[in-house]
Amino acid sequence: MARRRKKKEIKNNSSSGGGWMTTFSDLMSLLLTFFILLYSMSSVSAEKFEAAAKSMQSAFGGGESMIEGSTVVDIETEKITETSEETIDPELVKMYNEVVAFLEMKEMTSQASVEYDQDGIYVNIQESILFGSGSAIIADSGKNTLNDLGELIQQFDNAVVIEGYTDNVPMNNNNFSSNWELSTGRALSVLRYLSEERNVDPTRLAAKGYGEYHPIVPNDSESNKAKNRRVNIVLVYDRQGG
């Protein structure tokens, strides 16, 4: 009988002695939850706050460990993404401003518009200024415009791409059987004029025809179709050499 009572006492002592470990573990979980919550709330992002709240709920509910959660990893990944976004080169912005200033000086803002992105400067010329309907022969008004743009191009060393575009009205005349041929023919006409009449180095020049497949507005009205019939002179920006 004495031996049995001794075993029972030892068992009870072992059980009561382990209670402090449970309390200590709970305390550590609460402290870890508290500090991670503070870290997550240091940013105003609602997504980060929600992630931290879910982690707290998981910890209190006996779910996945806070250390194994993804809250901290998500925060760091977002920071890397935000700081690695590509920005426009200041040299490209300077080049754009020079093009705009030239067009304003020549009073050409009604004839051409200018845009830019990280790939270069886009001088957009409406078809009606350069060509007659369904034609790739440069009109006199177009020659005057290209004379000025040739002067602009000579101020830079960049490669130049001439892009031709049309609306979606089917093309089929004696010279062109589709909008592909018409857009390419117009781009080539501008290229040859700049090279042969304005002495732009032909090694800098290239031509592309996009047909009707890259409209800037829907082809649902005559005014929109006129906007889509255009030629772009692209001053290509080389991020390596400017």
C-alpha cells in the first residue's frame, strides 16, 4: 500500500511541476503576437493590417505559428517591388521637352502631337497632312511638315522608326490590296523622303506598317477613323547610350 501511494504522489508532483511551462509558452505567444502586430501596423497598408490580424487569430486559436506565417515575408516583398519599379530616365524627359519646344517654335503643334514612354519619343502626324485618301504619295503640305521634322531629327543621334497606321476601312485599289500594304507604303515614303530629301543617315532609319490593327481610338466614327490614320516618327531611346 505504501508503495502505491508513493507512485501516486510522484505522478501528481510531475503534473503540477509542468504547469509553469504552459503558462510561460502562452506568455511568449502573446508577446510575439504583440510585437508582430506593432511591426505590421507601422505601415498604413490595409492588406498588411489584415494579414497581421489573421495571424493573431491563428495564434489565439491554436493554429499555425506566427513565425511560420507569411506576414513579414509579404511586407518585405512589397517593399522590394515598390523600389524596383522602372522609372523614366531624366535624359528621355529632357529629350521630350526639346522636341515639344521645337514644334512650338515652328508652330507645328496643330500638325503633330508628341508622346513618350521609356522606349522613345513619338511624333504623331495625321494622314490628311501627309497623304491623299488611299495614297502613299506625299502631298506638298506633307513635304513642308517633313522638312521641319527632318531638321528636328538631325538634332539627335537616335535611331528613327517610321510607323504607318490606317483605319479599319478595307483597302483595295490599283496600288494597294490591303491596309497592310497602304500603311507600309506610307511609312516607306516618309523614310525615303527623310533620307533622300533631308539627308537623314539611312542607317538610322527603319519603317513598319501596322495596318488597321493598332488603333488609338475605336473605329466607330469618322473623326475617330481620321485619328487612327496616322504616321508616327519614333525617336528610339537607347537606355544604354541615351
